[in-house]
Amino acid sequence: MSLQSTIETHVKTAVSQLFNATLPEVEFQATRKEFEGDITVVVFPMLRVVKGNPVQIGTQIGEYLVENVAEITAFNVVKGFLNLVIADSFYMSSFADIQAAENFGRTPESGKAVMVEYSSPNTNKPLHLGHVRNVLLGYSVSEIIKAAGSKVYKTQIINDRGIHICKSMLAWERFGNGETPESTGLKGDKLVGNYYVKFDQEYKKQIADLIAAGKTEEEAKKEAPLILEAQEMLRKWEAGDAEVVALWKKMNKWVYSGFEVTYKNIGVDFDSYYYESNTYLLGKDNIEEGLAKGVFEQDPDGSVWCDLTEDGLDRKIVLRADGTAVYMTQDIGTAIQRVKDHPDVGGMIYTVGNEQDYHFQVLFLILKKLGYDWAENLFHLSYGMVDLPSGKMKSREGTVVDADDLINEVAQTAGEISEELGKLEGYSDEEKKALYKTIGLGALKYYILKVDPKKRILFDPKESVDFQGNTGPFIQYTYVRVQAILRKAKEMNVPVAIAQERTLHPKEKELLKIIQEYPATIQLAAAQKSPAIIANYTYDLVKEYNSFFQQVQILGTDNIEDQSFRVALSKEVGQVIESAFSLLGIDVPERM
């Protein structure tokens, strides 16, 4: 049982015995720096069940706790806040448990599996900055949920069919002169993306010519020869035309090779892949099933709808009058198929931008109405856009920030800053290159993940690679500082102490308090699907460690017990940083 749970039980008992009242819950907060104490019980909410002066109530409870709880040695009351002082022995005992734990903070796997979907790109362009936020969020949430004790399947659905794919195929066929990734030296996804942009440029020229010839803009957009040809190509693909399908396979293969390079570069992976070309016909059987159950209704024209007006939503079409599927149909079918493929899945998380909030509200409600028990555990990991100082990105106009270019840019910026700091004597060029990538990627990932997913981000690559403040490199640098202390301690033959009784320095106690919070932080981040909770916890730990480093002598003290304990404490801080950063997909270097 945690300290907080222990105190909560005793506070409820105190309220029952002292005031003959039942307290439903106890509100805690961290003790403010200017007051003595380690944890604070907020008295004000108790006034709903206990009448009286909050200072007197707090004093009576404080006296009861000091008398009845071994871990509590003293208290003070400030207005309606009961500040409790926790015995050093409690923290030392807890630290001994932390040292003995094999994977401190992480919970063994149990219960149903969770499937996390992220990335899910289109095969007509390379991954860009918007995808980067999606991929980093999905991967990190997967790792956090895994650390919190669930089995996780990482998946994506690749949008490999539709008019947008045909646009790049047609443009390559028309203007490509047989170019390939090999002949151009371009990554396959970049080559195909260039032809998506080319289609848009040529299409706009045709629209302008038609408008000049007297057509309205709307007519010109519909009648331009290129768009008509792209639509014809899509019809041929759906009819299984051998030539079109062969071109589609060839160009998609180029794109997948390019994507794999980017995923490897950014350090994310997947357990399974779903392709829209395989799933777009799924769901129709489920519509039949839903009609039979009365979940759906058929209009006179033959179209099928789900009436969600009683649930505060609208009527949603799930099958067109001509019997063709809509996106909702596919998503219903794909969700059901995934559970068939992985029967141990008890819930799913969809990492998709917030412009799809309503779509997922409807999807989850329909799946619940169809009676799937796992539908109670569906979650839309909705996130805000990523903006740049220069404004919004547009794929078809070619004004996107390419993911590969971004990774190179942050690595280059990290290199420039590291060179300026001049701390890389003795590094080979290869070692420098690897280090710059570790720092640059750490900067990029941390900058994006430290922000609550729902908020928009204005991404500034230069600002992200800063060695001061709430940044990835600052935290990595603290980890490196810890490793330097451990190396020096080894040279000096200072043993890493196993925790035993000692009187703690206030700075030691503060560090121990934060380290202890790591398991609960993982559980909270998993429950809220928010890597920002892990990121900001790690920053708080690092700030406290740097304060400890400035104010307390670690290896400089003559007292061997102090040296030994502080080295042990430093080691644990380093391990928690490394563990927490791994949940964000960030590596830590040994030297910087």
C-alpha cells in the first residue's frame, strides 16, 4: 500500500472517531515549499461532513495521525491545509525497495490486450511534420500502456487506394519518363510525392485554360482532362484492370520502402499493417447484421442509416443507395476484423487528428449499439495540428515539412550547438554524427510530446534543440552528468550503498519523493493517454536533481556514507530518466 493510501485510511478513521462522520475521500496536494511537511491534506472539502473551524479540525486530525501512524512524525496547520512530516525511515525503506526492483515503475503484463493505431498515411506522399506528431504520440502511448501492465499491439491502416493515389499514378505515367527511385536516387515516397504535386500543378493549368475559354471555375474543375483521366483510372483499378493494378503495386512498393526508412530513422515500429485496399469492402455484412438487430434502418431509396439523434448526434449513412460503402462502413468492419485477428484485444486507441472527433464519436457509439463488449474500451487519441512559424502546410502544393528533412535539420542544429559548446574532444566523426542524431531526435520528440496532445503546437526546430530549460537536450545532459558521477565514483572505489537508516538532507528527501512517484506517474499517463505527463515528470525530476547537485556535495564530501548514499541516489535518478525517456521513444547518450 502506498503512503498516500495509508494516510487516507487513517484520515478517514480519524474523522469517524473524532467527529462521528464518514469522509468519502481525502484530497491531497504537495506541501508548498515555504512550509514544513512532505504531503498536505486539504481540510476544506471535509467541511461538507464535519462542521467547524478548518484549523481546529486540521489540528485534531494531525494530533491523531502523529499518535497512530508510525510514518508521520509531526504536523502543522496553515489555514485549511494540514501539512504532514514523514519520517526519514519511510523514505529509506521505500528506497531499498526501489533499488531491489528489477523494472522499477513498470507493471507486469496482465488482462486484455490494447491495440493502438497510429501513422496511417496515404501512399501518395512522404511523411511530414503532421505525421511526426501522430507517430510519436501513438508509439509513446503504446510504450506507456505496456509499462502500465497491458499487452499492446501497434498497428496502422494504410490509405493505399482512392482518387488521390490515382493522381500521383497518372502524373508519373504522363510526365515521369520511367523515373524510378534507383534512377533518381530519391526515396520512393519522395518520388511519388513529387508526382502528386506535379498533378496539382498541371491540373491548375488546365483549369485556368478552361476558365479562359469561358467555363466557370466549378465547370473547369469537373471537366479538366486530367481529373477525368484520374477518375477513369480509379474505375479501372476497382474493376481489377491488370495494367493499372500493376502500376499501383509498383508505385506503392516504392512508397513503403521510403516509409520504412523514415520509421527506422525516427525509431518507431509496428506489429501489424492493415491496407485500405483489403478493408474497403469490409463492414457490409455488419450492416446486414445491424439491420436485423434494428440498430440501422433502410430508407425507401435503399440507403442504410443509423439514427443517433436520441444520443445527441445526427443520422449517419452507413451504406449508399447503390450498395457502396462509406468510410464509416469500412471503419466498423475493420474494427471487428481486428478483434477477429487478435481475440485477446479488449480495447483500441485511434491516434487521429482532432478534425475527426465527430467521426470517432459516431463510430464508437455504433459499435456499442452492435453489442461488442470491447466497444466500451475504444478511445480516440485526438491531437491538435502542428504549425510552423511560416504557417500551415499543404501537401498538394509541396509546402510541407518533410519528416526526413526535419530529422536531419534537428540533428544538424544539435551538431552546431554542440560544436559551439566545445565538449566533444576525442570523438570520431561517426560518434559525433550518432550523438547529434540522438540529441536532435530527443529534442524533436520531447518538444512535441511534452505538450498535452489536445493542444496545437507551434514547432520551432531551433527552440527545441536548447540545452537549457524544459527540453530534451537539457534532460539528456543531466543523465550524462549522472553517468560521469558514476564513472568517477568507480575510479574512487566509492560503493553504491544499499539504503539503510540515515538522517536525510532536505535535498535528498525531495529527490526520493519524486522518484517514488514514478510508478503512479506511469499509471496516470496510461489512464490519460498522455506522454506529456511522463515528459513533465522527468523534467521535474531533473530540475530537482540539478538543484541537489548544486547544493549537496556528492563525491566532494569526506563522509563515506554520504558519498555512497548520494552515488546510489544519483544512479537511481539516472535509471528513472532512462526508463521515462524510453517511454517517449528517446535515447540517452552516455557522454555529451
